[in-house]
Amino acid sequence: MTSKTRPTLGMIIYFVTAFALGIYFTFAAVQGDFGLFMRAEIDAEASDLAAQLVAVQTDVAKMENLTKRLSDDYLDLDLLDEQSRSILGMLRANEIVIR
């Protein structure tokens, strides 16, 4: 009898299966729907959306200011004059247009 031992077929199948599962779960942790790359993409998109939110809030504040200045309670005559001349395309007699 020889004392040379060969790994059995079951042991080989066990290690190949464990290795394949390890590779699969590593790939899923990095590339999957909830992986590291998706997390980085979501973080970048969140920062872009936060910047867009600030820009939109600034625009809304400007529009609210203009709306308030043209409301019945508080009327800014300079703004009203500017808006009416801009929309109607009218000029005062003493103004010069440069294009």
C-alpha cells in the first residue's frame, strides 16, 4: 500500500464551488445593483441634485421677490415701468437705443 493520498472528487467539487461562490459574491459586492460602484454613482448624482436644488431655490426666491414687488400690496413703480417697457417695446422720448 502506498501512503500517497489523492484528493477525492467530492473535495475538489467543494473547493471549486466555494471558490466560484466567493468570486460571485465579490463581483456582486463591487458591480451589483447595491455595489460599491453604484454607491459612488448615487453619491455623485446626489451632490449634483443638491447643487440643482440650490439653483432652483435661488430662482424661486428671485421670482417671489419680483412677484411681491409687482403685487397690489407693494408696488415698485420702477420695476413696473421696466417690465411694461420690456414687454411692450416702448421707449421714453429722451432714451436712445443702442444695438
